[in-house]
Amino acid sequence: MTLLLQDLVVTIVAAFAAGTVLRRVVQLFLPKRQKPQPLRFIRPSH
Amino acid sequence: MSTAVVDARPQTAPARLALVGNPNTGKTTLFNELCGLRARTSNYPGTTTAVRVGHMPASDRHGSVEVVDLPGLYDLQGSTPEALVAANALNPAGRLRADVVLVVVDASNLARNLIIVGEVLAQSRPVVVALNMMDVARSRGIGVDVERLSQRLGCPVVPVVARRGEGIDALRHAMREAATANRVAPADLPPAPASLEALATWGAAVADACSSAPPDLTATDRLTERLDRFLTHPISGVATFIAIMCALFWTLFTLAAVPMDLIEALFGSLSEALSAVIPAGPVQDLVTQGIIGGLSGTVVFLPQICLLFFLISLLEDTGYLARAAFVMDGALSRFGLPGQSFVPLLTAHACALPGIMSARLIPNERDRLATILIAPFMSCSARLPVYVLLTSLLFAGQPALAGVAFAACYLLGAIAGLFTAWLFGRTALKGRPQPLILELPSYRTPSVKNALLAAKDQGMAFLRTAGTVIMAICIVMWWLSAYPRPDVPDAGTATVAAAAADTGAVDTKAAQASSYAGQFGKLAQPLFEPLGFDWQLTVGVVTSFLAREVFVSTMAVLEGGAGDTEVDEGVVSRIRAMTRDDGTPLFTPATAATALVFFVLAMQCLPTLAVTRKETGSGKYAVIQLAYMSSLAYVLAFLVNRGLALAGVA
């Protein structure tokens, strides 16, 4: 593998890692949207 | 309307079962018996209240039943987050709406436990009462007429000993039956909404009719009283507490050292093996320094976390932690903290993440918030490598003085935390202090199964929260300090080995200075100039705001080493030899002392901020924590630096 190709590979991995860190930083300030819990079944109504 | 819902149930197993009951009734032990290892702990959506959710097999035809372990409550009439979550689970329109409610009752304390039973019975839904701790009741000479109690309550009552798994099958059967049966509320139950006094009177009448209390104190009661007198005494109680805590820490550091060494050795071998397989070059550096370094730097703390929670769970099960909280209440209350803060603050000495998470034990919101805000001041395991490095640099060749400085760091962190609690108690969190109301549960043999489950839960939470971020930071830091790569002749066509040899010829220090990390350090350096930090220290300090243990590996990377996270004499010597751009030593005694004070006090942990936000339900407190701690660290570090300069220390 040439040095240039290796540089490309490690840069992609580092960018992915940076994205993970950034996502965590963003999560600090933007609260996660709460998904409503799906009901497991619907009861017959009377 | 709700009765119609119950009557309309098809012949099927319940879909969701909620466990409610007073604290210390063995609810979680029963939950573990029902669900085994399939449980997970999560916050109830939109709140900071912990709810454990698990699954138990219903029958072959109907799959599994979701079991929700609600927080321990004495009644449902409070306005605490825990009471609101429980009320939601009992509300037919609630998000956690339960199909069957299992009320766990302490058989040895029936009258008080029947208050919440009465409230649940008034909700007109399938109810089963688990009469737990039958063994404790028997040992205290208390007899319970189960049949009669079942008739009085109008619902199935099943005697169980959750700790030993007795009566669990009968309980499962009763729950299946109850899910499809009609139930009528007891005729003498005070009509809803009933006052607590009315419910207490009703509970006492039912307990009198269905149980026989011993005429006098039993031998067990007398032993409990004698133990309590000793363990909550101002002198013997504090002495026992200190002895138990010393034993806990000693066990923690001694026993955890073995798996920690093993983990380090495993990662070391893995790194060597991969170095042999992957040709020398950037990919090998990324794998061995970035990925393996990041993983080992995180996983190495796992044994301490698991062991700490295992031991704390054992202590909690015995009933001692409630006594410890009582003993500590006097000391902590002077700083506006309740006795229950003690456990989270102790835990934070291993890691702030589980420390903050264990603040869930504190029922009062104001007290919980104060504890969460000061927990990161406690010196955690991640600070250890930094303390070792900086104290060794500060007192080179003087191990005794280095040891004193090391202990002083722990003391400084604890003092800063208590001062902050005192300060916040008179400003931001003013006016809502709560007296300590604590039930001293019966002494019990701890459950190893419970402790193992607690250790597993916390270990997994730690790996999930910290693992990804710290590893990612190590990868990014490695890349930032390695790129842009210095010009290598004919790099595009050179073989990796030749290119690596050429790269090695380039001056490492100049390469580091021109890297992205170096450029960033020079840009941010004016901010840390008043503290006497150059661009290299600035890079180390700034990157450790994401995770403080990254400091040692960052300094080693900047020095040109292999990004060590383990502090040994080699790393210390190499970092001690680092120089500034003008050739003067980077770490003078004044710089090392300043950096040490900064690291003790600064909020340098991204996962901690994330957990603070999660546990408080607001990013505001994470920002306050970051701003307050870092400002305090900066100001005190500046004062130390100036003070040492005035005293003539370079």
C-alpha cells in the first residue's frame, strides 16, 4: 500500500472519529427527541 | 370506565407488569428473580428518574411480559419525579400504563406497607401482592394469615422470599390468573382520593386482623438495635465508617490491579501482534497508537468500575449504607449536602460518570443537583496518570514529597467540592434544603446475584458512554499531531519502509510544531500564557477538556514518543526533557504546580458533561458545571503561578 493511500485511509478513519466526537458535543446541547413508546397491543373498547 | 377496560381483557397474558412498593422491600431483588439478566436500566422518558425494564417469559403462546421496576415509594401522593412516574404507570392513559400491578410488601412491616397497597387497589386494575421477606417476618415472630389478607384485600397475595427465589413460580401463576380475573376493591377501603391518615388507619386495621405481632422485642430486634446504636454513634459510627471505607478502597485498588494489569498486557500483546502484521507506516501508527491506545485507555478502568459497584451493592444489601448516610449527614449537612450524597461522592473518586449516576439514590431534587454539580471535583481514576506525571515532574527524585503532593490533590478536590456545595446552597440552590428522612432497613445477608447484576449494568453503561468518545479522541489527536506530514521526497511512489525511514530523518519537534495540533496550540496559547503554558502544554490542556487522561498520551505524542497512556519512568523522563521553542525546560516546578492545580479543579471530561445533562435533564447544568469548574481552575492556577513567581520559584 503506498504512503498516499495509507494517508487517505487514516484520514477517513480520523474524520469518522471526529464526527463521533462532534456528535457527542452536539448531543450535549441539543436534547434527543423522545420517541413515543409503541403500545404492544390494542385492547377492544367497550 | 377503567373497570370496563379490565373486564374487557382477552384471555391473554399481561403485556406489561409494574412493580411498586416501599423502599427496602426487596423489590429489585424480586425484579431480578423475575427477569434475570434480561434487564436494562434507563431513565423514564423526559425525566431523570431511573426505571429498570426487563422481560420475563409469560407462556409459550404469548412470548414475554415487560416488567417495569418503579422507584421505591411510601405512597403515591408526593410530587417527586419518582411519584409522578409511578402515578403514570398506574394511569390507564399513561405512557408506562401497566396491565398488572405487582405490589411488593415487607411482611415484617405490614401496616405501613399497606398504605400504598390501598392506593393501588383504588385504581381498579389487576393487582397482585407479593408478601416478601417472609423469612425476616418469621425470624421476628410475626405471623401473617395469607388467606385472610387476600380476602381482605380482594386480590391474590403470594408469600415469597425473593432473596432465595422462594414462591416465584406461585407468583407468576397468580399474575397470569389476575390478568384475566375481575377484581372488586375492598368494601372498607377509604374511597379515592383518600388521605394518607385514612389509608394508614385502614392499613393498621387490616394488618391487625391478618397478622400477629410478637409481644416483645425478639433477639433479632435487640441485635439490630445494638448494632444501630454502635454504627450510628458519633464516635464508633464514624470510626467504623472510616474503617469500612478504607477497606473498600484498599480492596478496590488491590483487587482491580490484577485485571487492570491483565488488560494492559493483553492490549500490549495485541499492539505488538498487529505491529508485526501491519507494515510500518501511518496505518500501523493509527491502529497501535490511536485505536489500541484509545481502547486500552478506556477498558483499563472497567475492573475498578465493576468492582466498586459490586462492593457498593453488597454494602447496600446488608443495610449498612443507610447507616453510613446517617453518620455522614452531620458532616455533610454543614455544607448543605444530605448524608446520601456520600455514596455518589465516594463513587466519583473512581469515576465521575457512575458517581453522578448513583446520585439517583438521593430522593430530593435540590440535593441531587448539588451532588451532581460537585461530583466531578472528586479526584477520579482518570486523573491518576496526570497526577503521577505532574507530581513526578514537580518533585523529581523526591518520592515522599511527590506522595504528599499526590494526597494534597485529592484533598484540594474534596475541599473545592464541599466549598462549591456551600456556595451553591447560599446562591443558585438556595431555600430548598430538606432534612434527612431515612429508613434504616433490617440487616440482611447481601445478594451476590444482585451485586453482579449491578456491576454488569454499570460496567456496560461505562463502556457505552466513555468508550466510544475516548477512543475517537485518541484517533483524532493522533491524526492532528501526525498531519500535515512533513515533505518526504517522492512520497507518492516510495515504499512504506523507505518513506518511514525518510520521515524519521525529519526533525520530530519541527514536525510536531507544524502539525495541525501544533498550529492549534500556538493559536490558543495566548489564553494560557498567564498560567505559564507554552503551545505544547496548551495542546495537552485543551485536548484533555474532552477526557483528562488524554493529557499524558498527548504530551507523549508531542514529545515524539509512541503516545503512551501508562506512566512509567521512561515517559516521565522524556516529558521532563521537553523544551520550549526557546530551548528552556517546558516543565519548571512552577509550571508543573500550576498545571496540577488546574487539572485537580478543571471540568475536563466530555462524557461527564453528557451524563450531567442526561441526569439533570438539562444542558444548562452541564454548561454551569463546565464554566464554574474551569473558571475556578483557571483563577486558582493563575494565583498559584503568580504566588510561586513572587516567592522566587521559577
